[in-house]
Amino acid sequence: MAREFFLADFLRQIDVEVFNQYLESKSIPAITATDNDENNVQAMVKAVESASGDTKEQIVQELMVVRELATEGGVNAINEVAKDKELIELLSKQENNQNRALVCLVKNPKVFDFALTLKTLVSTTNFYTRNGLKKVSAKEVLKRKKTLELELQSYLQSNEGRGANCQIDIYQFSDRVCFIAYSEDHPNTYLFFENTSLKRQVHTPSFQTTFVYYPEDGVIQLSTRAGYQKRQKLFDLFNLNKILDPEFTLATEPEDQIEAVFLSQIRFDYKYNNKRRTIVQIDEGEGLETMFKEMSFRNLSAKSLQYFDVYQATFKFRFKQFGRSNRVTMQLTMPDRDGLDETEPKQLARKYIEKWGLINDEDSETS
């Protein structure tokens, strides 16, 4: 539950000099300090109240956020993400955390936003964890943004009828990479007063899903309000497990003249120890059906695989065109690596691997 915000109570914690720096950033005239602390507070309140409507609302909202960072944890987050030694030294000279947080907002808004995100992550208790993922460098993981946006949109629209728009913010910390996804929720209405008239307005809120990946540990955390089954689906946006989804297909388009495509090899790694693995390989097949039959023959059921992740998958394409270059083999490794060069058949193969939601747009190996 959000805490109530009382402007005057918050400003009692702020030095006039610091507040004047904030007013200057908003192009609002400074106030004159007096020896009476309460008069200073009233002058600060009056300065906020005298601002134009939009500016006033923005100031109140920003000060509410400053309050959220004005804690021991918030200041620790600032010190962790700030690389500016002068800023850190300046903050250390402030009287309290409220002044430190406000000075940080004025001097370096980017550090402020970064620190607020880190503080929120540290204080979040409803993270769900999946271990045993491939250890991928932070550089590679950062390339995941666009693919994850598209996959979230596709999943939410197909399964929940929402999420037509999605924006992801990425934050890289010393030991983790954080993806915060803001997805479009169902439209809603709310009542509000405009002067003395009560009005109704339709708006489309957003909701948040957070992924945190630890490259050195091969661990991913997920923060969401979704239930168990939905959480597993969201986890699978970060790996190849979607191949096992009964609704997953290798659909292609006639104009691309694909004669055949099938899953030729799949490797399962134990979630809690990636040295334990199972590999299934076939030489010829059709779509996914042949591979699934081979897995069934080996007693690899959904129940027996519940503690395994799909770590690697190999697809083979055969085109009706391109002459001797009509065969393409693509090997994908979790979370989403593939390989392609610039030849036309390989670019068409890429088109479908991307369309099926299995890779991003970076390079790797293909033959």
C-alpha cells in the first residue's frame, strides 16, 4: 500500500539551499531563507503551489519519488551505481538522506533513476528463481531487448488479450542485468474532478514484469503477479523450452518455397546441474512430430523432463530454390543464440527462427 505524501512534512527534512537548487532546475525563483524553520517550510510549500498546473504536479510526483530513495538502502544504491566521485563526496556532506536523494536528482537524474531501480530490486521479495541456465555474458544478454518485447507482446495478446504495446528498460549492474517490461493492460475508466465537475475518462494502464539475469551464475529471477503456470511461460521467454509447448509449430509461408524443416537435435540440461544432460538426435524428419516420437520411444515424457531445460536445439531447412545451397542447418543455444551469414537461404531460415520466437538478431554459427 502506498504511503500518503504530505508535502510540508517532507519539506521539513530539506535544507533551503538544496531546495533552491531543485527550484533552479525547474526555472522557479529561489526562496529566501530565514532563521525560522517553519517559515522556511511554508515558503517552500508556497513555491511549489505557485508553479503552473503541470509543473506543480511534476514537482509533487518527483518529490514523492525522492522520498522513496531517501532511505539507507536508497543511498547505498546511489553509492553503488554512481561513478562520479564528486557526486558521492557531495552527497556525503548532506545532513540527511532526504537531502542526499534530492541532490542526486538535481545533479545526476540518470544515476537517480538507476539507483531507484536497484533499490527496488533489492527490496523486492517476490522473485521466483530458475537455476542452471547457460552462463552468457552481459554483453550478449543486453542484445535480448527487442526480442523480449516482441515475445511478451505475442504471449500476452495470445493468452490474455492484452499487451499490444510493450516497452523494456534495461539496467546493467555489477553482477546482474535487469529487464523491466512495461506492458499495456486492459482499458479501464476512472472518475476525477475538473474544477467542480465530475468527469469519467478511459485510460490504458500498464503493468510491470521484471527479469533479472546473473551472468556469472547462470541464474534468472522473475518478479510478476502471475500464477505458477504463467510464470513458467514467462520464464520460457528467456530460453528454448517453448519448443516443447503443444501449441508451438514450425509454420512457414508458401512463397518462401520451403520444402521441409524439422527439429534434428535437442539437448536437455538438468536445471540444477548443467553437467547432467540428455541429447536426442534424428537424421531425417518432419516438423516436430518425428523428434517427439523419438523422445517418446526413449520415455522422455513431460513428467520426466520437468527438471530439465532445453539448452540447445538444431533445425534443418531444405528449400525448393537456391540450387546446391538449398540446405541450411541452424543450431540454437539457450538463451537465444543462432548462427547466420548473409546468404539468401540462411536469411530466410533466420526469418522463421525469429518468427517462431526462438532467437534475437545477433550472429552465431550456421552451416
